[in-house]
Amino acid sequence: MSDTPEPLRPASPVRKTAARAARAGVNVIWIVPILALVVTLAIAWTSFRDRGSLIEVEFADATGITPGETTLRFREITVGRVESVRFTADLTRVVVGLRVDQDLASYIDADASFWIVRPQVTAQGVTRLDTVLTGAFIEGYWDSEVGEPAERFVGLDRPPLVRSDQPGTWITLAMESAEGLTEGAPILFRGVAVGRMENVRLDDASDRVLADAFIEAPHDGRLTTASVFWDTSGFRISLGAQGLSFGVNSLSSILQGGIAFDTVVSGGRPVERSHVFTVQPDEDTARNLVFAEEESTRLRVAMVIDDSLRGLARGADVQFQGLRVGQVTDLSVTMSEDETGRPQVRQLVQLSILPSRLGLPEESTAEDALAFLAAAVEDGLRARVASSGFFGTSLMVELVDIPGAAPAAIVTEGQPVPLLPSVEGDLDDFSASAQGFLDRLGSLPIEDLLNSARDMLDSITSIAASQDTRALPGALRAAIEDGRLALADISAITAELRESNSGETLAQVLEEASAAFQAVTDAAADVPEMVERIEAAAAAVEEFGFAAVSTQVEGILADLRAMLGSEDAEQLPRNLSNTLEAATGLLNDLRDGDAAGNLNNALSSASSAADQIAASVQQLPALIQRLQATAARADGVLSSYGTRSAFNNEAVAALRELRRATEAFGSLARLIERNPRAFILGR
């Protein structure tokens, strides 16, 4: 076996196949661009999906519409934007392309409506002035229900007056002329606007004018087939038998017109959509249409008038309890015989009465109304002619209850129509009234009034011509001049005060005066308490027993005088001196003698005696204080006596002696208190 190493050879290169090279070429760095591509595609898809639906709306023109800027709004919120504007194929209209938010695209169905919002000046006023600054925009409206999406719409020429989902009833109004009426004219019910009128147009089948009217809920419930409409535009002036009539509803009705309606009679049925009503020129004509009902629903009766009455004509009202229930349909004459058999001519008035206006049920017929009137006639109901109108020259027929009327009944036999019993009319003769007025005017004392007026004018003339009256203007002028000078002086004084700061000085003075017044007030508040204390002190002084105190003081002074003047008091110092000498001699004897034990015993006895004396001496300060208090009280009492009286002098001297004695006793007591043995042994 050989240990020789093998020679080194160069390594052969590694050869890779195409598959291995492809697998080895996939690196982590490629993940980043791939992810970026995926994110870009996702964003592009999301933008494409959320960009919204494209719809097209046709308009007559594109005034104010700019692609990329003009917005689509729903309830004043932007929900889309204009992408394009182009013409139709025949160049008569423009097509606006709108990109709508995807969230709302499903709600825009065939019932949606679109219009361009611009500033408008109409009879109702100026609207949408904000678009002058923000620019025009397209307003859209649709309901809140998801429907079949639509892509093509025809825009409105003007904004709708009523939203499609607003509750109410649409009707159609037909009229002979639309003079005075404009788009948006109000529909009134007893003066309250309950709807609007729009889309005024000519009827293709006739010469009438048609208009769509919307009655808002719940007011549309007042609308029935028995309702009548009339024009309230402008104002009306009429002069006739009923006098001068001037009518105007409101200023808005003059500017934009208006239509009013009312349900005069009951019994109508609810109307359906697009029900056609005829608009009458005025209210009277509209209300008279109530009597154009079917023949079977009207009651025809008549009444006979003995005298020929001028002013009663066809169409005159028939009233019952103040309400119109019918009208006069015909006037004629009838021949009859009086009580003597002579023929006479009487006026026959035919009436048409509506049963529903008498308060009967809606389904009542003419026979029911006749039965009602027959019962009322038995209770005193009668027909008569009454005056109406401004001058009282226009007449009408009244159905009134006459108290105490003669028995009567409705005549039906031998008459073409039932005949109502009548009574003499209640007529106001204007000529008679005018004559009465002239008679009352003629009875006035006109001449006396004229004479009084003449005298008053003469007095006024004499007063005006007097010298004093003529001098009055000069005096007034002088007074005014004096007043002007006074005002000038006041102004000058005010200026001086303002310059000298008098206002501040016055304010300071007022503050000091206020402080002084407050101090006086505070001091015065303590006066009642002080007075009470003085009164209490005076009462105490009055109750104090000066006599008893004086007696006690005199007794004390007498006792002191007797004690000091006794022989024992005089011998007291001598006895004390002798005692001290004897004690001294005794001590000498004891010192000289050998009596220490006896001395100690004696000292013990003396110590006991000294202790007893000290105990007695402790009571001396209290006695001294009592003596001093008594002396002070006596001094106060005696001070009330005269300073030069004998009693006062003696009392003062006695008090002085008493004070000296007291001081001596006090000095002795203090000495004994400090050194009790000194009383026996001496100092």
C-alpha cells in the first residue's frame, strides 16, 4: 500500500438543465411586483364596480350644465355627476349622461323624475338664488322602493310642485279661461291653502282650459262629487239691486290667481284620481249649481201673493232659518175668485227646494220633504216675501214660523204643485225710510243752530281782532327768547361743574355723609341698651339700704373706739414688754443654770403654742379684708354727705384711725406669720 497522495485535479463545472435553471431562478424578490400587480388590479376592479351606473336624461337645453362639474342631487345631497352632454339624433334636444352612485342605482326606476334647478322669478317670488353662486344642478326624485332599473329618462321642463310620494288626491279642473291663473296658483278651502294647481293647458277635444290640481291629505277628504269650484283671481266689483259689491280674497290671488272650493251640500261620493270639476267664474254661480240636481231630488212648491211685488225675480233665494234651501224658479199670475165671487188676479211664485238643505237625511226624496213641510205648516210655518239687499229693493222668500198663525195646510188638490200658505210680507220700503229720514231732518232746529254758529264766529272774530290777542305772538316770542337764554346759562353752569369735577366732589361728600349717618345710626342702636343699664343702676341705687349701712358703720366705729379706749388696750404694750423682760430674765437664769432638759420641754411647749398662734393668725387676713370692705362701703356712703359737715369729719378721722389700726394688725399678723416664735422670744 502506497502513501503517496493522489494528484489534485480541477473540479468539473456543474451543468444545470433548463428545468433546474427555471426552478432556481424563482426568487423572493419577484413576490413584491406580483403583489403590486394584484393590488392594482383589485383597486381597478373596485373602482370600476363602485363607479356607479350611467343613465341618460333628455332635456330641452343644457343651460348651466357642465360635464365633470354639474352634480346630481337627491334631497339636496350629491349622488352623481354629469359625465357627458350631447345632442339627440334630430338635434332638437340634449342628452345628459349622469354617473349615479351604485348604492342608489337600484332605486332609480321608470317613475323617477329629473329637472334642472336654476334661479326662477315667478308670481310666487324668486327661488333658488343660491344657484347664482354654486351653479345650476340636476335634481332627481324617486321613491324608496327598489324597482326595475331604467337607463333613459325624459327630464321635466320645470320643477314639480308636488312630490310623487306626497299623500293627496289629483283632480282635473276645467274652465272657460285661465285668465289670471298661473302655474302654482293655490287651491283654497275656506281661505286656507290646501293644494296647488299646475300644468295649465288647452283641451285638445274642446276649447276649454284644463289644469291639474293636487289636494293635500288630509284635506282631500273634504272633496266629494258634490263639491263646487270657483275662480278667486283678481277682484270683483258689481252694482245691482243688492247694492255695491266689492270683493277681493288676498294680494296673492291678485298676483297669481287662485281657485276655491267648498262642499255646499252633503250626499257626495269620494272622488277618484283625475276627476273633472268645472270651475265657475264666481262663488255665487258655483253655489247656484247646487240646485241643478236631478229632477227627482227637488221639491217644487208654490205660494200666492195678493199684491204685485216689484223686485222679486227668478233666482231669488228661498231661506229657511237663515239658510238658503232653494230658489225662485218661476213667476206668473193666477186668476181666482174672492169671497164675493169677483175674479181677482194674484201672483204665483214657484219655488224649488232641496230636501237635503232642510236637514233631512241624504237619501230623502221630494215626498219626504213635502211631508216635513206639511207637519211644519201645521205648527205655524208660513211663506212670506222679505226684503234683502243694500237698498231693500231686492226681495226673497222666507219660510218662517208665525206664532199664533191661523190654522192652515198645504193645498195639493186641484193645483199643479203643492201650494204653501203665505202671510203678508216683511218689506222695508226704502222710499218710506228715506221720507222718514227727511222728516226727522226737517224737525231739527236748523235756524237755532245757524244762529249759534254765527254768534260763535262773531266771538272768535272779536277775540282775534283784540289788541291783547295781537300782542300775544310778541309775548310768546319774548318768553321763548328768555327760555333760550336760561337754557344757555344752565348749559354754562353745567360745563363749569363738569370742568371742576364737582360731580366727584359731590359724590365724595355724599359718601362721607352716608358714612357719618351710618355711624350715628350704629351709635343710636346702643342708646336703648345704655338707657336700660342706667335705669337698672338707678333702681339698684334706690333699693340700696343706705340707712342700715350707716347704722352698721356707726356701730363698728363705736366698738373700735371703745376697744381702743379701754384700759386693757392701753396696758397691752406694757404687759407685752414686761412679759418679754421676764422671759429674757428667765432665759438668763436658765442659761446660767443647768436646766437644758427643762428648757427643751419648755421649747416644745412653746412650739405647740406657736403653732396654735399661727393657725389663729391665718384667719387674720380674712378679717382684715372684711374690715377693708366695710371701710370702703362706709367711705362710699359717707361721701354722699357734705364735705364740710361734722359727721363727715368725724367719720373720716375714725376711718383713718381704723385704717391705721388695721395696718398695725396687718403688720403684726405678717410678722407673726413669718416668725411665730418671735411672739414669745422676740425678734
